[in-house]
Amino acid sequence: MFRRNRFLSIAGIFTIVFHVVLSPMAYAHHPNISATAVCDVNSSTVIINYTSTSWLTIAPEGENSKIDILFNNVLVASGAYVSPTFSFSGSLPAPAGSAAGDTVVVTAFAAVPWGNGYPAGQSASVTVTIPDGCVPQGTGRFTGGGSQIRVDGVRITRGLTVHCDLLLSNNLEVNWNGNKFHMTEHMTTVKCSDDPNIVQFPPAAPLDTMVGIGTGRFNNVDGYTIRFTFVDAGEPGGNDKAALLIFETANPANVVLNVPLQYLDGGNLQAHYDQPHK
């Protein structure tokens, strides 16, 4: 009796193993995907590098004639798994408007069935985070001017055209009490964002807030840095805000202008979609 039960148990194990080996359902029926988000320092854009591989590495099971790549559920590329590598890679800009800290879901989607009959519609996804210090191009720009009165009664005026990237050209000039600061065309850093609690319209724009750092000339002397914040809160500009801090680059304690974030008392700051520039 003991021997017969042992034989049946062994036979049962053999049957289970036999089914596991032969059943296609034992495999994970979806593509594989890996991705990273990196800053291209030459163009100040965020690039997403991705690699998609088949869930099998033998033909024909691992082959598929069309695998779609999606960023945040938007189709951006397609590729095919073909022996012997059963994989493909690519590099594409991050979605327009992405800012530091934002996440992008990268998906590999089987757009057609596998050649051995495995169905289409299978997918795999991975989430990447946009790195700090890098802003995709074409996310918008700020123009405008106007004035505000600092706490000590000093009136500050400014004029600007500044883009949400580090390309040329940008312009920012600040004047107060006979002093003048003019930013060079290149900025050091810039970040643009869209706060859902701020009504920026009109016109439509992909941002309402810009925070940046640049260098320039104070009273025609090089070696100064400006940190600025601009907020467009709609028309006619009475709810717009600005902050300005200008100091000697080599000696940050030597501050020549410090305006905390406050409402404009004249003029207007205007956010726009970007336009071609250098």
C-alpha cells in the first residue's frame, strides 16, 4: 500500500511538471520594458532612453512584428522583436511641459499578436522621474514689464522676454534709483510650472510661473547674479507677482537689490507658448 501511494505521488508530480513545461500559460505573456530619464546638457532637454525586450528569447515565440512604445499613454514609437536579439531601444524627448520631479509612464504594448498565437494587447510599464536642473525646450516663455514698490518705497521697473530653456536669446533688464541691471542672454537655470490654482488665461499658455537664475552687468560692471520669480495670474495684471534678488556673484552677501515676491503695482507679466529662437 505504501509503495503504491508513493508511485501515485511520483506520477502526480511528473504530471504537474509535464504540464508546466508544455503549457504556454507558464510564461509571463507581456513585453518587458526598462527606461531612464537623463538631462542632455548640450540642449537642456530631458531625454528618455528605453529598451524593450521579448518575454521569450526563442523563435518564433519571442518574435512580434509590432510593439508600440507609449509615454503617458501617448504613442511615440514602434519596434519589432526579431531573433536573435528579441529587443529594440530608442531615445526620445520627454513629453512637452515636463518639469523636474514629474513622472512619465513608459509602456511597451503588443499591438499585434505574437506569431505563435499569443494575443495582442499585452503590455508592461515602468515609471521614470524627470531629473532636476533640466527643463525640456518649448515649454513656454514670459514677456512683459511693469513696476512694483519695494517695502522701503523704492520703485523697481523691469522689461523682459525670457524662455523656458537655456537657449538664446533671453532679455531681462531691471532699473531702480538710477541703478541698472542687464542679464546676459544665457541663463544658468530656469524652471517653468503651471499651478492649477492660478488662472493665467488669456492667452492660453503652458505655464504661469517661471523661476530662474542668470548672470549679468550691474551699472555696466560684470560679475553679478540675478534670481527671479515671475507669476502670471491673468489680465490685466493686477494679480501678477514678481521677486528679484541681485547680488555680486563672487560675494553673495553683497546684495544690491532684494524684492520679495509681491504683487505688481503697474504693468503686466504675460506667459505664452514658446516661439522659435536661437
